[in-house]
Amino acid sequence: MNTSKYLLLVLVAGLFNTACNQSNKSEGSTSANDSAKVDSAKTEVAQDPLFKDDKYRGVYAHYTHLKNALVESNVKEAKLAGEQLEFELKGIKGCENTAKTVSFIADQSDIEKQRTHFIAVSSDIIAMLKHAELSSGKMYVDYCPMADAGKGAYWLSSNKAIENPYYGDKMLKCGEVKEVIEKK
């Protein structure tokens, strides 16, 4: 009787082992396919737009830096990006008020207050860059309906994937692409 129990146990263990190995093989081939999918998705790398007028290049670069700092809820980096964007905007005629609003971001140590000022900054920068001519690339005008106490707010991005600067990791994917600005 002990021998038959032992044989039964060995047989069950062998079947279990075979089943597990089959499962791993099919998982291995699935993960290889998944890797191929991931690799092909990685080839869609966002590229910052290139502007025909260089004054917009710096504005967009520092604006994007600020937006990314807010996405990451990084107060210090948002302050730094705000200082850089303010400097860039001061050099462009007609952007004095936007530069002043950006200075409030650079002076804040509260991420929520920085985000509040970012609403007005984004509105101004979007209006400015919609009229800038692109040499290549594209910009996405993104929108979060919950930002600004439910009034909604916009921002610019080089990437089609939503990364919400108004909520950071609390609601990172909240929003949608409303417009694509491309070379005309």
C-alpha cells in the first residue's frame, strides 16, 4: 500500500511538474511577444517640436520643464523651471504679464499654488505657440475637466500620453488630447 501511495505521489508530482513547465513555456512565448509589443511602443518617442523662430524654442523647453516638474509634484524643480521660463518670457515683447504670472510659480513653496498659477501660464503659452510656425514635430493641447475646481484647464505636451500637471500622481492620467498643433 505504501508503494502504491508513493507511485501515485510521484505520478501526480510528475504531472504537476509537466503542467508547470508547459505553463512557463507558453508564458515565455507570451512575454516574448509582449516584449516585441513594448519595444515597438518604445519606438514612438515623443519629439519636442522645432520652431522656425528660435525665441519659441526656449519658451517651450522651459514650459515643458515646468509642466514635468508639476507632474512629478516637485516644488523645487517647478521653482527652477519657473525662473527659467520667466527669464525667457521677459525677452519677448508682449509677454510681460505672463512672465509676472510665472514669477508667482517661482516664488511659491506650495505645489497647489504653483499649479493654480500654471493654469493662466498654460493659457497664455498655448495662445502664443498656436501662432508660432513649426519646422517639425507637434504639440498636444491636453485638457483636464476636473482642474481649476471643476472649470477645467489646458496644458501643452510633446507626448500624446496624458500626464496631468494639475494633479500629479493623484490623477496622472486624467485628461484628454483636445488639439494637435503641427507644421502647416
